[in-house]
Amino acid sequence: MSEQPFLFGEGPWIPIRDGNVTALSIFKRHYTARKVRKIEQCVGPGEKMLLLTPDARALFAWRKFKSDAGELGVNCAIFRNEGTVAGRASDLIQAAKILAWARWPGERLYTYVDPAKVRHKRDPGRCFMRAGFRQCGVTPDGKLIFEAFP
């Protein structure tokens, strides 16, 4: 996938608002969703960008906020792909990166992957690595940290 910026409508993502009913239904199946309370939004406070594929089978959320863990940059708070026809997971992530850097130029992008909560894979976070992220650490509770720079 090209690193050239594109406009919404040219790529696999449609911008949506937090609280979108379709997005909430996908988010509730994501391992980070809290199961004990009513969920009205997918992403917490701060600047955010929520993206949905046209077939409503994949959801992505960027969030820029002050991390309690000391991470700097824009966080991929959610990525869930339920088999969209819009592309492979790594292509979706690559397209989301381009949109993030169009909104937050020059920012570090990062995400966490919990190897214990994702489907068993040889390389947890492989789709992020194929999209240009590299593993840069591990949190105290065992989540892998991946990052990408422009």
C-alpha cells in the first residue's frame, strides 16, 4: 500500500463518531471492552478518530491523550477485523496510519497487543508488524508495545 495520503472515500475507511451503534456492536466483541457496564462510547476522552469499513466488518480507533503509562504519541485504542472485504488486516492498519499522520503529522503511533487475549498466533501483533510497526517493549502486565514513526 502506498504511503501517499488519501482522502476519506478513497481508502478502506469511513470516519464515524464515537457512540456509533454499529461501531459499538463491533467494539463489544473486542477483548478490551468492559463487560460489566453499559457501553455508550468506544474510546475514552481526548482527541480521537474512529474508522469503520464500508461493510461494517472492521473498526479502528486512534486516540491522542496523556497515557498513565508514560507512552507518548497517538494510540491505536481499537482494531478489530471480523473478516472485511475491504482488505487484509495489515492493509487496513497501513491505511489507518496514513489517516493518523494526516491529522497528527509527525506523531509516534503506538498500540498494545495482549498475547493472552488474541487468537493464538505464532507472532502476536503480526498484522501491525506487516504494516510497519515494530515491537518496542512489554508492559508490566505482559502486553506487547508496538510503535511506528513517519
